[in-house]
Amino acid sequence: MSLTTYTKEYFKFMRCNICGGEELHLIEIKNKGGLKKYYQCKKCEFIFIDRDHIISLEDEGKRYKIHNNEISDPSYRSYFKKFIDYIEDNLDKKYSILDYGSGPQPVLADVMKENGYDVDIYDKFFYNKKEYLDKKYDVIISTEVFEHIYEPRETIETLLSILNKDGKLILMTGFSPITHEEFKRWWYVKDPTHVVFYNKKTFETISKKYNLKIIKDNGKNIVVFQRRIT
């Protein structure tokens, strides 16, 4: 299938929400819910949904409330234990840590505390107390959150403003497939609250834009950034 590249004249004032790129590929997905449009930046490969398809904040919050992520669920705790095992060589028990977007049940924070870490939590819908903005953190972790943030630059800049000079920003979010056909079949796209998608090139663009270095990634859904000391 040939790809159509649309310029800024076609999209009027549409820009990539990561790098500001103006040249975008259109990806259309038709399913039972109708036709949805996504745009992929030619420069950084960031993908974002058309604004017309974003659900309301009220509906978004309702969907999160029905997620079956009980804090006592052994399988869910095991899921986060594997995540911690992957990032643990970049952690220290002395670090101050923020779990940004903890969800209705802060399972990650609970598992980390169980393993001796000091963790604060914040969630836009369930723990919306902004005391974290008055602190500095050695590590900020955000799991399965950034795919929900339509304009992530503001969030990234806010988190970096409270991250210590050599601190680490650790994200978990599904890396988008290589081809558009794979993207259309990807299970991650089926969640209506997932409105943006990243891949390794997108994260490399973020690292350059914000003077970060990528310590490691698993090529699937985890990337570990560290602030460069200037």
C-alpha cells in the first residue's frame, strides 16, 4: 500500500506533538466503531490520533475505574515485579521516587515499597494532589501512562523540572510497530484512551530535545532516560 504524505498546507496548522514536524503520514483504521484517523510524523515517527476521536475526560475516567488491576492480585503484582527487575540496576534504595500516573490501585508503588523503596504517587484521576511539584526526585517512573497524554511535551517538561540533575525518567508504553499495516492490527490501538504512540526513533528525538541519554530500552515497552549533567 502506498503512503500519502500530507504537508502543513493540507493539515492547516497541525504539527507533531513531539518535534513540531509538519510533514505527516495519514493512517486510517476502520472497525466496528467507525473510521479513525491517525497521523505519523515523518521526522520522529510519533503517531497521534485525530483530535475528533479523543473521548471526554469523564468517559476516560470511567474506563480507568473498570480496569481490573487490584492491588492484591498476584498476577498483576508479578507483572510489576518483572518491570522492577528490568530497571533495578538503575535504582538505589536511597533514591526518592515518584510513580506518575499510579492508577486507581497503586500496585507498582506498593510492590516497590515492599522491596524497600521510598515512593510517592500521583494520578490525574485518583491521587490528584500536586505536592510532588514541590519536591525533587532521583527517579520518576510512569507505566502505561504516556500513551494517554495527547500533548506529552508539557508533561515531560514538568517531570524534568522536578528531576534531579542526574536523575532517571523511566517510561513503560508499547513501542509502535514498524509498518502501518501492523499498526492497524495492533491490539494497543483498540483502547480508545490510547491516543499517542512512540517508537525508538521517537524516544531518540525526545532524548536530543531534552538533553537526556537513553541508558537502555527493551525494544518493546520500556525505556530508561537519564539527565545529562551539564
